[in-house]
Amino acid sequence: MARGIKDKVAILGMGCSKFGERWDSGAEELMLEAYKECLKDAGIDQNQLQAAWFSTAIDEVHVGKSGIPLSTTLRLPNIPVTHVENMCASGTEAFRGACYAVASGAADFALALGVEKLKDTGYGGLPGGRGGPLQALWNASGTAPGNFAQLATAYMTAHGVSGEDLKKAIGHVSWKSHQNGAKNPKAHLQKAVEMDTILNAPMIASPLGLFDCCGVSDGAAAAIVTTPEIAKALGKHDIVSVKALQLSVSNGSESGHNSWDGSYFHTTRIASKKAYEEAGIKNPRDEVSMFEVHDCFSVTELVTMEDLHISEPGKGWRDVLDGFYDADGKIPCQIDGGLKCFGHPIGASGLRMLYEMYLQIQGKAGPRQLKDPRIGMTHNLGGAPRENISSVAIVGRYE
Amino acid sequence: MVGIVAFGAYVPRLRLNRQAAYDANKWFAPGLRGLAKGERSMANWDEDSITMAVEASRDCLTSHKAEDVRNIYFASTTHPFKDRQNAGVIGTALNVEQNLSATDIGGSLKAGTSALIAGLNASKGGAPSLVAAADKRLARVASSGELNYGDGAAALLCGTENVIAKLVGHHSVSMDFVDHFRGDESDFDYGWEERWIRDEGYSKIVPPAIKAALAACKLKGSDITQFIMPSLMPAVPKQMAKICGIAEGAVRDLLGANLGDTGAAHALVMLVDALEGAKAGDKIMVVAFGQGVDTLVFEVTAEKDKLPKRKGVSGWMARRKEEKNYMKFLAFNDMLPIEKGMRAEFDKKTALSVLWRKRDMIYGLVGGKCRVCGTVQFPRSQVCVNPNCHAIDSQDPYAMAGLECSVMSFTADSLVYSPDPPGYYGMITFPEGGRFMADFTDSDKDQVKVGAKMRMTFRIRDNDQMRGGFKRYFWKAAPV
């Protein structure tokens, strides 16, 4: 394997806007809100930035294409700005680009900023109607909940899990995240929810009910990265460094070849395995302190915890019900409230997850603070179970 | 000897309960009470005359190869396109293009029989001709047509080999007797008084036409064992038969009780219905009335019993779901300004250049089969999808429309826009290999399960109303 990214890049500063239905703000205001906090935290001058990566996924409903919206909004010093889009993995992609720039030596300071302004469409849920002219002629007319609901049906079939058990387990996934999100002032939904409410909510796409779906919200998050050496030279301590950045993209075998049974994320299994290797993690169930994973839907989180090699295949639902991923469990998952409570402004989500890991490792997470976390792992899943992009990032204390 | 070599039909699954329709409208039209019994076939929202004709053609070609067809005639008064070869869409859906002549025939309720005459004549030299007829007529709210019409299709393959019903003769008269019409500025029929139609139309025009046909065939009325004559006035066919010396027992049922009158298709639907139970030696007369009269006489041969089984009218009639929701009937026919929500607003523009390049994939459901590893896949691509193969430029076209498939995963989606919510879709897999995420149709909660067997059916996917109604067709999975 290549030498990898481990400990070559440090997070110098991060910022995150308040997430929610930000009727008061456009994408530009959200970007600036995250950026101001990030720049202040980094403690550098804007003119020291040498490159930027800018992530959005559905920019046709807000800022539009190219790197110009970021450069113009922040009045960046005419540095290279790369606009990235990789569906729900876009935020992590922006971070990956900035990290690689620093690791290569091309830049000492690089910015990654992700934003999505979804609440100017006039209706709930994600904007639909994407895809090219050929897809429009044959792709099933599905929505995100409909696609992920099928993960649930296939998972139940593959592992012989009853509908009742699965519903309870995915209900617990959402219950736990709402418990966590209630402690986070930046979350969109800051309310704990009773299990009965979750289980009896209206059906969106069977078997996923309302509380099995993450919210749709507006938000932005940003990171400035540099090398650990520069960070130290700037007087930083408790440095958080990047341990692994991996991405795996479907090549059509799940959607077109009968070898996949629909019950798991092929790409996540690959990306996480490579990430553990890159980070030097031998036994993730013992070594990872916390997760922020892509809980676009409750069942996505449940299955993801198996594909990240934490729960055994077909056993994740039992770990969930045992409280393994609760705030007081062995490995807390979505300690900030997750997509469930933050909603999913697509281009921002990956960076929002890293923001929580960054706060937790530095001991700055306030009422949500976990005891002595050392390694945090984030995960995004863009697309649908049958065809997707899986991104994982591992960050931890630089020692 | 030219004649019919195979037959097929199609009837939509839904049957509108006429009492329910009457109950909704009796405040306005209490006089329709006499029609408020039984049911009529009702196309699903994603069906039109093309999709129904494709299904009937597939049923007909159960026993024959589509690629042998040299002519397609498509009769309807509701062709989805005024200028675009409707019959050609059927051809592409059947994966027939080369050496094919495609013709649309319309403009009259006898379009079906006119197409059959054209098909038989075209096949005299041996070239097989497929004659498809389908209609999905709209009728005004609280009209008798709304209760009397039905949606459906029939298809007949004409040829000279293994003829199951040989053409004895045919005869036509054409005269501009306007019992009803539908101008190009209206979706609905406008009709004259029934008593006038009966006395001045049927009674004076049909008997001479039948007698001329009998004379041309050197037959007497009493020779006819099955007499087929669609009419919205059930007594009329019996009267015509009587005048011409045809036994009352030969007069075929109009299928009005549970199907309705399928317009230009109805004579052929009734013919298929008759052929299903016919035996060698039967003499079948088909009469269609519409600004003149077409009369055809067939004699059933011993080959009929050798024809492999197909669904036919009876098979499709047996697949039935009662619909008592009259509002749904209106909505499916776009006669109710229903609030569809913003998710229905997405642009449905079709890139015609893409459609042309991919027409075998989109209309023919043709995938690929890898010559190196044998993997069947959809869509056909340049690099094999098998993770252990990935051979390049290795795939031959592989038709998948006729293959049974099964549900691997599915959902009922209440968020997606569907004219018939919730939207059912899921991953379907083909036993030979190949899979894709497909929309489901004609599906109910209790039918769709993981592992359920499905059959592919040609349906409307979208209607681009912004551009005058360009229908996008593709294949959907329906429970077997």
C-alpha cells in the first residue's frame, strides 16, 4: 500500500454554522458563518490561505457551479478554488482535496468549505429530478427514502430479521441520535423523542417512517488544514491530525450483477478496510473511540456499522438494541445528533461530522463531551445502496 | 391460403364498477341508471393504446417470432401521436425494425377491421403481418359513453402458414353516415339520436353489406356459426343477423357486461374471444360499422387446436381488480385537476437523440450478454459488469422483455410523485442474470414481496405535457 496520509496533515481550525431551516440565510451567509469561526479558530490571516476546496451537491438550487461562489463570498485572495461534487460524500471530498494539497507540499494552508442551502425549493425533502438524459428514460422514479427502504427489506431477508425487530432497532438508532442532538445548540432538531412516537410515525417509504429519515436543512462547515509541524510552530497543542482518508465508488456491480444481495454497502466495506490499514488500526472495535456515520436513514446507520467492521454482519441490530452505540455505550455513534438531528445539507455534512470529532478530541464538546476520545471516524454515503460513493475519514490525537 | 395464424389480446387489470360511477353522477344524470351494472375495463394511468397494443401483440406472438413480421398495422381512434408512427413504436418495442412496413389506421370505429383486411391482403404473398388494434377513448363525465366504453386491445397475426382461420372473403362499403364524430378540437365523441342511427344507419346500411359479403363468399346466412358485430345498442346485432338469415345463437356476446366497448379494437377483441373457443369448420363473420361497413368471413381450420396457449381475452379478463373509486378513474384519465404537488413539476423533456441511440434498450428492453463470461446484464455496456470479468466490447444484444424476473428488494414510496401513490419500485433480478431498479405497475400491497415473480410490461413512464404530450415509454415490472 502507498504510504498514506497518516499524520501528514493537521486540522488547524474548524467552524460550523447553525444547521436548520435557515430562512434568514442564503448559502453565502451560511458559508461566512462557518468560515468566520474556522478562521478565528485557526488563528491565521485569510491571505495565508493558498488553496481552497468547495463542496456542494445540488448547487443548481443555490450558488451555482464553479469555485467562484466561494471565492466571491469570502473575497479570497485569488487563490485556486476547486468545486467538488460527489453526492453526499462531497464535504469529505473537499476535506480530502485540502489535505492532499498540504500533504503534497503544494500548500501550507488550505481551506475546505462545504455548504448546502436546500430550503429554497418550496417543498420538503431533497430536490429531485437529477440525472442525465438517458437516466431520465429508464431509472426508476425513486426517492432517497425509497432507495434506502430497500436496504431494510434486503437486510431482513438476508439475515432473517423480523420486521418487528428491525423496526425496533432502527427506531433505537433514531432515538439515540435525538437524545444526543438535544444537547447540541447547533443541531437543527434539538428535541429528545419518545420511542412510541418514533415507532408510530407516518410511513414515508415502507418500512421507513418519518423518524427513520434525517431532516432536510441548511448549513455550512469548514476546516483549515496545515502540517503538524506548522501547527506546532504556531503554538497549537492538542493537535488533531488526519489518520486516513479513503473513498470507494461503485462500479456498477451491485446495481447490475446478481452477486450483490442488497443488504450491505459494498463500497463501505472496502473504504473502511483501507482506512484502518492507512491509519494503522488493527482492531477497530477496540481502537475507535467514536463515530459520525451517514445516518441519512436509520437503517443506513445500522447496516453501516456492520460494513465498518464494528458489528458482525447480521448482528448490528442486536448491538444497536444493546446500547453499544449510545452516548454511554462502548462506541458512541452520532454523539452530535447525526444527520438525524442536523439534517443533511449535502455539501456540508462530511465537514460537520469532522467538526464534532475535532471538538471531541480537543475536549471542547461541552455537555456532549465524551471521556478521553482519541480516535474518531466519519463516514459518508452518497447515492443509493445499489450505486454509491462511500467516504471515510479517521482523525485523532497527534502524538 | 391467407388467414389468421395467431391471435392475442389485452385487457387492463382495473375494472371500474359502473354502479360506483353512476352513484357519483346520478344527481346530474339519473337517466343513466339502466347502465349502472357490471363493470368496464379501465386503463391504468400508465396505459394508452400503444402500450395495450404492445401487450396484445406480445400475447399474439407467444407462438411466433417477432422478427419474422414484415408489416404492422395499428388501428385506433386514440393513437397517442398525430404525427409519429404509432405502429413503429410497437415495432421497436417488439424489436422488429428491419424489413418492416408500419402503418397506422384510424379515423373510424371500423379501423380495426380495415387494418385486418389490409393485413390479410399484405400477407397473401406469405409475408406475415401483425394487426394490432387498441382504443382508450375518453368520454364526458356523466355520459353514457363513460359507462359503455372499455379500454382494451387485440392483435392478429396474418400469414399463409399454419393458418388457424382462413379468410373466406371480405367486403366493404364506405359512406359518410355520421352517427357520431370526434373533431380534432375535442377529446370527446358527439353523437346523434340512437333511434335514427338504428333505423337509418344500421338497418339500411348493414344488411345489404352482409348479404353482399355472403354472396362473394358463396355462403348463406345460416352457414355462419359465429357472428361478431360490435354495437352500443345490444339489440342491433341480433336484428342484423335475423335480417340476414344468421341464427340468433351465432350472435356473439358483446362483452359489454364486464369489459365494455373497446372502440376500434372491439371487433377484433370479439374475434379473439370467438377464436379462443372456436373449432375446425366454424365460420366466423366479423362486421364493423363506422361510416360504412367492413365484413370479413373466416373458416376455422384444424390448425387452431395446435396453436399454443396464450392469455387471450379470457386470460386477461381473469386478471382483474375492481375499482370503485370513480375519482381515481377521472384522475387516471387526466379529467380531474388534482393537486399533484411540486414533485410532479420536474421537466420531462426527452432528448430525442438519446432515445434514438438507445431505442433497443428503452423500447425493446434489450440488454447484453457477455461472450467471455456469459453474464446477462442491463443495460448493455461496453465493459462487462461481472466483477470477475470486465471484458471490453464483449456483449451481444440480449432481449429481456420476455423473461420472468423476481423482486430482490422493493418499497412503497409515499414521497415520490406517482399518479397512483404510493409508488412501488424495486430491484428486480432475472434468473439468467441481469437486474435493475424498476418501477412496478399494477401492484398492490399484498402482491409485492421479496421473491415475488414479476413480468415486464411496456408502459408510459412520463407524459411531457409541457411539449404537447410526448409519452415516454419504458418497461415496468408487474406481478405475474
